[in-house]
Amino acid sequence: MNPRWEEVIEGCLGYLATEKSHAVNTQLINRIALESFAAWMEKNRPGLDPGALSGGDIRAYLGAQRKERQLAPASMKVIVVALRHFFTHLKRENLIQHDLLPALDLPRLDQLLPGTLSEEEVSRLLDVHLSATPLGLRDRAILEVLYASGLRAGEITGLRLENYLREEKLLRVIGKGNRERLVPVGEKAMAAIDLWLARGRPGLVKAKTGGEIFLGEHGRRLTTARLWQIVRELAALAGLEKKIWPHLLRHSFATHLLSRGADLRAIQEMLGHASLATTQVYTHVDQARLKQVHRQFHPRA
């Protein structure tokens, strides 16, 4: 990559990591998008300095991505969001005097409703038979916490012993953007955590074990990739044919709370959404469920 492009991209990513507390995965996504953008510009506009970008350059690039790579709207949105950060950084550093953001029209996205499990499916998953071995106790506790508290996969793996406030029946969670929140944890989930901490976790502790609640087989912090595998394996063991992943339990947590009358703002706080608009997607899920029930059971539906 041209050193000038590399310098500006690194400056942008560094700012987002330190000032905006972007998660590691978000940083990686932005890096890939910006480096691809720089590579395209170097190929199609040789010698162009980042500070000389124009709206025409941006539209040409976006058009090429749509036409040549036939990217889906969701993938285009990832590119556009990364470029918004980049152009805002250029303006903030006075590397450009004009505003490039108007050239970035976010692709219209069909509203994709999150998938959920029914309460019966969740019960089948949580009732799956697991051994009383350290790994069995760990997996039981993970399932219970995922559904009881609606945590993201990364939040589960990042939970530390001091985050478990047993007396208060709360988990202290560090979410996106390093935002901290307190999330209630139910009695069944607490019992599963207690059993894991008392009889399971000590059996996996090694010399280099840290303070994370959930450990892998080798005594280190459980990875999110392994967490995904665990959930899929347990779903298969429960005989569920659906493709199941940790976030599906988070969606189910929110949807089931809403369907039973929980306040949307309370759900927002528990999920750690910065904006209520993000949480409102669950109202559409609940409406879709109600319509299905109406069609299925109403005599004149």
C-alpha cells in the first residue's frame, strides 16, 4: 500500500480504537474495508492523495463494488460505514476542506427480523442432559446465562469472577464501546453458575488461568469461536433441527420478555443497546408472532 494511504488509514483506525473504543472485530472490519478502498484507488486513480478525493471518486468506487462484486446491501453498508469514519477523520485532521459524506448514500436494507426460538425450543435446549463433569457443568451454566441475561457471545467469554455479584443477583457486563451495565441473572442461571464455580471450574484451572468465569479445556479464557461450537453441539444433542448460535438465544431472551409484557426500555438496558431504535426491532418480531397466532387460531382469519 502507498505509504501515504497507510499513514492516514492507521491514523483513522487508531482514533476509532482509542477515542471511540471500537471492539477488535469492528477494527478488523474497518481495516479490511479501508485497505480495499485504498487498493482500488491506487489501481484506478494512481498517485491520488487521500486529501484529493472527490465525490466522483467515491461514487465510482461504490458503483464498481455494486456492479463488479455484486455485493449485497448489507455488505455495501459495511463499506459505507467504514468510509464515513474515514472521511470524518480526513475532515477532522484538516486533510480535506470539502465534505465527502454526501457522496455516501447508505444502501437501503430490507428490515431483517432477528430469528428466535420458541419457549418450547428453549426449554428443550436448556433441559438437554449434560454430565456432571467440569465441561458439562460449564456448558450448562453458559446456556442458562445466555438465555437468562441475553448477553452477547463476547460478553459471556469476557465475564470475570468479580463481575458476578451473587448477593445482588446481577452480572456486571462490559459491552460494546466499553459501556458497562448491570444485568439481572435468574435463580436457575445462578444455581448453574454456582455449581460450575464450585465443582467445575477448579478442575480446569491451570498455572496461567486468569480471572474469567468461563474457561476452555486448557484452562484459559473461552473463545467466542468455541462458544459458538458449544451452542451448536448442545442444540444437536437436544434434537433441535434449527441452526442455533449464541445470538439466537439473545434474540429469544428479548422477544420472550416483550411478549410477556416487559417494558421496551428495560429490555434496551439489559441488552446494552445505545439506542432504543435498535431494540424496537423486537416489537416487529412480536407483531409477526401475533399475526401468525391469529392466522393459525382465529376461525375467520
